[in-house]
Amino acid sequence: MGFSKDILLIDFETTGLSLDDDLPIQLGAVLLDKNSLDEKDSFLSLINQDLSGMSEESYKIHGITQKDLNKAPGQQDVITDFLDKFGTEVYLASWNEMLDHSMLVKMLKSIGKDIYEHDYHYIDIWSVAYIHLVKQGRGDILRSEPTFQHFGLPARKVHDALEDCRHTAEVLRKVYNG
């Protein structure tokens, strides 16, 4: 017996870390089967936004440029496609709940939708992984890259929302399966 609903892992690349001011520029998602945690489906899209306010730190993390975004669909089209693909009958999950949840809320609001159309339960995988690490005496590992490497995943050169979802899924599987 597994989870009562499939799990939809989401990840955003953004113009910065301000929940109020920064913008989503890439959305990735991986749908996990509620029983096996196998990948059932995935989604990846750049989001056409103005990068004039993007932090240098964000660019170093994901390497996404204005040229990359110029031909991308707009925020409203991306979130509509995302909802059409996955619906709302899933548990939402992500590595960084605060940032990813805030960006999802921002995108949903842009089309007049409310986050509470999804189940209000949200799985923060970083917290799950951190408890696992603490139990192993590794409470010193706090950031995603060292955590992913601890779980045997390859190092990332730059962040990509879909690859980050797949890394997060693998951490969840390893913690869940012991």
C-alpha cells in the first residue's frame, strides 16, 4: 500500500529568491505513481518573463538568459498547460516548499485559480531528507547539491527544473524505501 494519491513534484527556476518580487522562468514537474513512486509523466517549460531584474546569483545557478525566454510561452499559457496535463487530484511536493509553492500560487493567480483547488497537504522533500540525514548523524548537510550527492546522485552543472524534480524523486524513493 502506498500513498492515497499520486505525487506531483514541482520545481521552479526563478529570477531570484524574493517570494513577492521575483518571477518564475522555468517550471518542471514529475508525476510519481502513488504505489511504486515510479515516474508516470513529466513536464518542462520555460516561461517568457522580463529578466531585467534577475539577480546575478540566479543566473549563475540556472544559466537561463533573456534570449532563452523570448520564444517561450507566457506564464498563463504555461500554467494552463500544466493544469491540463496533471489536474489537481495529486499531492504536491517539492524540494524547496516555500519558493516552489509561492511561485505556483503566483502562476495560478495569473489565471484566476486558487492553490486550494489542489489538496492542501504538501510534501516538503528537503524536510523528509533532512530528518533522514540527521538520523544518520549527517545533520551538517543542508543544501541540495551535497544532499543529492549523499544519496548517490550525479552533480549538477546548472539547475534545470526537470532534472531537479528527478533528483528530488530519487531522494524520496531512497528515503521511503529505507
